[in-house]
Amino acid sequence: MNNADPFISTPRAARAALAVTALAVLSACAGLPAAQSVEVDNQKVAQIERTARDRGVQVMWLNYPTRVVTAAAPRQDTSAPASTAPSK
């Protein structure tokens, strides 16, 4: 008697099931909004260039130092009243 799983009967079917599962997991992450961006770290660039200039060294950048910037959530205006109903 064969104790194999009736739904996955061949190695090819097992690989296909694994591929479908992996694609489903990866596609769940693909829909998330990108709240972060990468930009040049200008403060670090200025500090390194200032130090190099003080020591008489010339800096030639191949790759600028970067930093990850997280986008801030939009601020809600709290100065306006929450409702426009007339007060009694």
C-alpha cells in the first residue's frame, strides 16, 4: 500500500505546489505601500569632505553614503472643530 499524499503524487507536482505557495507568499508582500526611500546622506558627505579638506586630501566619491528615510504620515489639522453641528 502506498502512503503517499493523494494530492501530491509526483515530485513534479510537489515542486509545482511549492512554487505556487512561494508565489502566493511573495505576492502578499508586493502590494504593501513603500513608505521608505533612500537618499544621499548630505550631512555625512559634508562632514567627510570637511575632514578631508582639513587634512589636505581630495575625496572622489564612487558611491555616496545613503540613508533610509521613512515617510511621515500626513498630519491632521487639529485646530478645526471635529464636527460642524451647531452648539446649543
